[in-house]
Amino acid sequence: MKKLPRISEAEWQVMRVLWAEAPQTANDVVEALDNTDWSPKTVKTLINRLVRKGALGFDKDGRVYHYYPLVQEKDCVRAESRSFLQRVFGGAVTPMVAAIIEDEDLTPEEIAELRRILDEKGRG
């Protein structure tokens, strides 16, 4: 698997827009991120950074660029999760899961889903 680029917190927001629907123009992404206080120039800067990092590609149609992800969301989530686990918990899964479970109010459905995942993992 190729090395995934490091994506900043702000860049994650841009990537989520493009993972949800691609391709999109920079103006489409700006519009989708109207809930932030970022200027259009800021969003376009983030897009350009992601292109340079190899996270986004583009097709040019005249003067309009259509951007699309070059990396899959699940791969980036997995890499970020591993990085977080290593940085914060020294790579130990049990303390991380325990901290999350103890600090969150889980619904019975969420608890059942966690049990199902653990049972599947235990079987093989």
C-alpha cells in the first residue's frame, strides 16, 4: 500500500466534502464548507495543499478544475487511528477502548454493536 499523506484537521474537512461527492469544483467545496468561517481563498489553499500532498487529483475543463480524492477515506481513517493509538496510548488498544467507553454515554444499540465486533474478532 502506498504511503498516505498526513492530512491536517482543516484538510480533513475538505476531504470529507470530496469523499461524499466527487468530482467537485473549488467553488462547490467552498459552498459545502459555508458552515466554517473560512474565506474562499482559505478553502482553495487547503485544496492546493491536498493536491501537492497527493491526496487530491483534478481534471481541467477550460478554466475550471474538478477535484477528486486520490486516497480512500477508510485508508486515511485507519492510518490516523493507528497514529493516534501510538501517540496517545503507546499502541495499546485496551486502554484506548476503555477510555472511550467509560467517557461516552453509549446507547444499548451501540453496546450491542461493540459486543458483536468483539465477538467476531474473538472468533477469528
